[in-house]
Amino acid sequence: MNEKGGGVDRLELLRFAERVAERHLAEVRGWREAEERRRAEVRVGEARRPPPPDWVLQLGIGHGAPPVCVHDGGCYATGPRIRPLTRAQLLEALDAGVEACTHCRPDAAVGYLG
């Protein structure tokens, strides 16, 4: 290697290495910016999410199947087939014989003595 003549020019190699590093840095910055946008979108989505209902009715499988049970809106034991309930609808469901969840006890929370 020498500065002039038949060898590889060290200054040209350093310029090449600098261009490669700038491309890598631009790529990493793009990844960081995309992650910042994704996190901002998640925050906006969480802020716009409506609060969970106070009570839910868990439906049975199949069309016309009877309800399985009623839950507190934040119960971990609910399944995918749920419908929100008002307090009055919760009491109606309990009066109609729908079971109360044994984990979250919505009947006890509303003072239902059924």
C-alpha cells in the first residue's frame, strides 16, 4: 500500500469504509425510527381502547346455546364469546339461573342473594 503508484490507496479505502459505515448507520436509524413509530402507535391504541365493561355474559358454543356464566368485566377466566352487561342485566341473568363465575364472584360483588 502506498499513497501513489501501483498499490491500493489508503485514503480511498478509508473513504470507502466511511461510506459503508454511513449506510449502516442510516439503516440502524431507520430501524430505530420504525420502532419509535410502532411504540407510539401502541400508546395511541392503548389510550383509545375503551374501558372493560363492568360485567360480561359468557355465551355457550353454537347458535342458540344457553349462556355459560356471568363474570366481572376484568375476570381472567372469561372465554372469547362474551357480551357486555349492565348491572340490571347481570341481576336478570342471575335471576334466570345463569351461573356466576366461581373465580370473580360477580354475584357477591353486587350483593345478589338469589
